[in-house]
Amino acid sequence: MKSKYTSKLILMIFSMLSYLPAGSQTKSNKALSIGDHLPAIHISKILNSTKAVRKIQDNTEKHLIIDFWSPYCSYSVKTFKELDSIQQLFTKDLEIIRVTRQTDLDLRKLFVRSEIASNSKLPLVYSDSTLREFFPIELPHQVWVDNKGIIRAIANPQNFTVKNVKKLIQNEGLNLLPMDHFQNFNPAQPLFMQAKMSFLNNLEQFSYYTRYINGINQKAGNTIDPITKQVIRRAYYNMSVKNLIKLAYDSFGSGEKYGALSDDRRVIYEKEDPERFFIPKDNNELIEWEWNNTYCYEIKVLPENADRLPKMMQEDLQRFFNVSINEETRIVDGYALIISDKNKIPLSSGKGRSLTLYNQKSGITTIENQLVKQLIKSLEGKLRNDIIVDETNFKERLLLHFKGRENVHEMREELKKFGFDLIPKQVETKILVVR
């Protein structure tokens, strides 16, 4: 006899297969589409422009690419170099304008930390609300407009290549990857609820996973029961198997046991196909890898089962992805943090807030009113390939201002100023083993 859990899971999966669309969007009254004519839009909030106010397509002899981006998107920032390069290549025939809803202050902060961005000569529209009404897509995307003002494509930025730009300039047919997206997607709400399948509201307990869904950034969400105040739902969108495993086995991203999602020191993959766990180094392979190796996963339980949710997710991952996952204690090469001179250790008063701050300009890390474990966490953040264990047996709270070093020898010299040291040795640590 099928359990209530199994029956509802089957119902949910069947319903999703029957009704789940590839994307959804609500088109506003002003929203433009491929084939529409770009109206005369005047822009005043713009950097790298010779005019205080200009039309978005100021030269009708040139083709136009409007690039919607964010200074807080690492991919968008990296593309400055490529955008500038292609702009220089097609100066007479093409203009590229970057548009963001962020403020000029956000841009100037970016210029401080990114030389590529600060050296760019591309026109940069900031604090935009006007263009977003015509192209209401939240994710980074591009609008390709020919020299007659006709919108030829609304596309994924991955299409931006010399070959495709030449096709635009030569008025050839464009066959670009479309920009699918969920309008106003909210990761705090279940995916299938946003697909207008409200009849599924009666689902009480379920879990599922899907392949990569185009149009959704990597996101996470949860639901807290209003009565018990416990988390009864976890959802992760377009995540790698590696990250899903670390989330399930390490208090949903706390990093206390096995480090941050990008930290693989305490996770060992003893599988014949380890490439499915790791993002490829070659960006040209990234899109295909994401399609084949990232997933959406969601689990919801009854309030009385909230304590079992982590275990249920762990079991799901092993079953869904055909892996065996074990927590083991192993002896590995690493470092032990010890006390070299207790009298030099700077102590916090124990009052006030606890914080950890890193000053990018000075390279100084501040650890205030924190225990030794926070110092170890900061050290491992610098020494990215080394495992560090605590052998200080020090229980008091610290007040440290130290300069982070990526070289172990230099780090040891820095730590000795504050009464600590790192000694190389074989250390015992918890390891997550995936087979």
C-alpha cells in the first residue's frame, strides 16, 4: 500500500510533467518584442557620454546593442573586456550601451575594485527605470537593434560574438539563444505555484528534482512554519550536485563542518565521473555543462517532521543521483593552530557585537569578540588548499587585526605577533566521501 508521502509525490511529479512551462512572463503595456520599432528614448543618467541628454539610438547609421547588466554580477563585470574589444572592432557600424538599474555610486564602487570596468569607454546608463519598462527582464540580457531601429533580437549575452555581430551589421538572419525568464521570480515561493498550478496547494509533503531550467539564476529559498517557527521547506534552483550535497550535510550552507560551497578541502569524490561535480575551467563549456549537470531540488515536510528534513534530503540526493555519501574521520596533511605566547594574545572585552571584517584596500582582517574557530575559518579562507585544526584549547574571545597572507610561511610570521602559530602535521578531521 502506498504511503501518503509517496502518493502525493507521484501526483506532484505527474502534474509538473503535464503543466510546467519553460518560462512565464507578463508583458507590460510598454514591453517591446522582436520586430518592433525602438522608440525615441531619451537618457540623462549616463556616464562616458559627450551629451548630458541623448537618445538611446543616437546615430541612425549605426546598429545598436543594449546590454542590461549589474555591477554585482561577476559574469557581467568580466564581459567589459569583450564588449570593449568588439566595440573597437566595429566602431563605424555599431554602438554598445550598457544599462543598469544600479546607481552611479554603485558604478563608482565597481570602478575602484575593477580596472577593466574603470577603463571602459562604453556609455553606461545608470539608475534606469525607463528602458526596463520596454524590456522587463530581470536577468542580464541584450537587445539587438538594426540601423533602421528594428529590434532584431532579445537574447542571452552568451550570443555576443564577432560572428553574430557581423550578421547584425550585414542584416543577415540571426539565430540567437532566446532570453527565457520567469517574470518577478521569487525563490521564496515554490516553483510550481508560480506556474499557476494552484490546485497543488493541498500538497503537504513532497520532494522532487528537475533538470536545469532555463531563465532562472542559481537561487535558494525556504518556508518557515508560522506556528512551530521551524523550516519545513527547502528549495534550490539550478544547483550542481556538489553544492546540493554540501548544503544537505552541512546545516544548509553554514560551512561549519565542511566549509563554504566553493571549498572542496573536506569533500572527496571517489566516482568514475567526477567531472559532473565540478564547474569546467573553460567558459566555452559552461553552458552545456550547466544544462547537463545542474538541477532544481525542492522538499517540503509536515511541521512534525521538520527535524527529519535534513536526513530526508540526504536520502533523496543519494537516491536521485546514484551516489553513496558517508561522513568519515581521516588523517590528512594539514596544520595545527597552537599558542606560541599566551601573553601576546589580544583579548576582547566580551561586550558588544561579534564581527569579522576584511578591508580589501589594506588587506587587514578584523576579528572582534570571536572565538578561535572564527580565526581558523579566516585562515582557511586565505590558505585555500590547507586544512587547519584547533590545538590551542583557548576559550576566551579575541580582538585581532591581522594582515592576511596566502603564503603559509608569511602567515605564520603574522600570527606569531599575536601569540599564535601554525605547525605542519598530520591532522584528524571529518571528511565527506562521495562514492
